[in-house]
Amino acid sequence: MKKVEYWRWRYRDPATGRMRRTTFQMTADEALAKHPDAERIAGTMLLREVDEDFADTAPRVFRPGSTE
């Protein structure tokens, strides 16, 4: 099992210019993909064990009509 850090993040809302917080914990890759200026909120880390052999079945992997 691999351990993955999930955090809550703060970022500046481009529409209003105000600082916002994520509702859910995300990995660094997920947060920075959505909000390039995101910063971790101290004390919000959640360490999860993830099975390395688990197949990713998210919609982006199995697109309808895809030959992959």
C-alpha cells in the first residue's frame, strides 16, 4: 500500500479576487491543476493508504467510443 497526502487548499478566486478554501481534501497534483496558485492549509493533511495495483476507473480513462 502506498500512502498519499490529501490536503485542504486556499486559493485566490479569479472572479472576485477573494481568498477561498477547497471543500474537500486533494492531492498536490489535483489542487495545482485546478488552482495554480493554491497553498496548503496547515493542519488539514489526511494520510490515506492507496492500493498501487488499483485500476483507475474514472470517466477520463474509459471514454465512450475509445479504442484504448
